[in-house]
Amino acid sequence: MNKNNNTEIKNKKLENNKVIENKKREKKSAKIMEDTRAREQQLTNDLELISLLRETPDILHRYSELLTILEVPHESGKAVSLIERQVAVLREQNQSQDNRLRELMDVARDNERLAESRHRLALNLLSARDLDDVVSTVLDVLSNELAADYTVIKLFSSDKQRIEKSAGLFVDGQDEDLTAFKTMLEHKNIVCGRSSIEQKKYLFESEAANVASAAIIPLVSGANLGLIGLGAMDSERFNTSMGVDFLSQVGELISAAVAVQLNPYH
């Protein structure tokens, strides 16, 4: 008998617990629905207000006192009047546009300077009397215009006497060290940024350790003629984000001029 009573008591407790849990869930659901309706109503009110302001843009002009009453939270934490906020926003927009305009003007000036440099280089190369003139012109223009700390030219040759006579300028075109440049020579690709250790050692020799960034221009005109190396101690001077159009065009001009001067020796 006692066993039956205990079972009934347990069952009643379970039922009571279920009832309590159900009421909690219902209360929670009701709260969620209430919050949802409140948010939906707020959104509806906001949309109506936005629509009203768009349809009647002169409302603040007709009721100018609102400009001093309405307040807008500011990033500083201090509330400001609507008109002050409008002035601040316009000032920020003007400043942003001014900065963008300055950037565009800087780019335009830089492009103009590079175009003038390219034109001057072309004229000097056309008037070059010999290979020495071509080399000195190239070294001078590229060093000055591209702010390179180190500028070198390596021309390929199979003539051992010429290589010995002009050590540093002419190099063996079959040198195994040139495998470091194989891909860029095959595809006429310009390297701009962080070149490999092997490439820097080959081009800049004893100064390789000082070169933090580099640009390498392949000289190709029918055949692989050589390489130009531009090195900088600044790691950001030559980087992968830089445009290479100028370097590519300069490389074509120099390749043509070198080919003309080398022709008698081939």
C-alpha cells in the first residue's frame, strides 16, 4: 500500500514539474514574440520616418527649431545637435575628397615625370655613339629617376676575350648561375620586390647583403641580351604592388639600343 502511495506521489511531482516547465516555456515564447513584435513595430516606425524625411526634405527648414532639439550620438560620447553633426559629416566628406584628389594629382605628376624620363631616355639612346654611351645613359637615368641605391647591367656574351676585357659588364651567357633567371628571361617577366638570394648575389655581388628590395629587368630583343638590376636598401622601395609598365617599356627601349650596338660583334 505504501509502495502505491509513493508511486502516486512521484507521478504527481512529475506532472507538476511538467506543468511548471510548460509554463516557463510558454512565458519564454511569449516574451520572444513580444520582443519580436516590438522590433518589427520599431522597424516599421523607422521606415515610415525615413520615408517621410525623403519625401519632405524641407521639413527641417520649415521647422528649424528641430535642428537644435534633435541630438545625434557622436564617437566622442558627447551628443551634438543635428546641424552640428551635419556640418561635421560634410567637413569629413570634404577632407576625404581633398585627400583623394591629392592622391590622384600625385599619381598624375608621377606618371608625367616617368613619361618625361622615358622620352629623355629614348632620345639619349638614339644619339648614343657606342655601347659605352648606352650603358652610361641607362645607369644615369635609372639611378636618378627610380632612386635606386645600386644599378647594374649584365650583358651576355660567348666571347671570352670580351668578357675578360669588360669584366663586370659582359658575362658568360652559359653561366650556370643564370638558371636563377631562367623563367623571367623565357617569359620576359620583370621581378619587382623581394628577389631571390641567388639573383641578388649574381647581380649585386659584394653589395647583395645591403639590397633589401630589387627590380630586375630582362633585356630581350630576339635573343636574351642581358639583365638590369635595380637595388635599394629600403625594403619598400621596390615591391610587388608597384606597377611595372614603366620598367617594361624602358626595358624594351634599352633592349633595342643594346641590340643595335652589339650587332657588329655577332
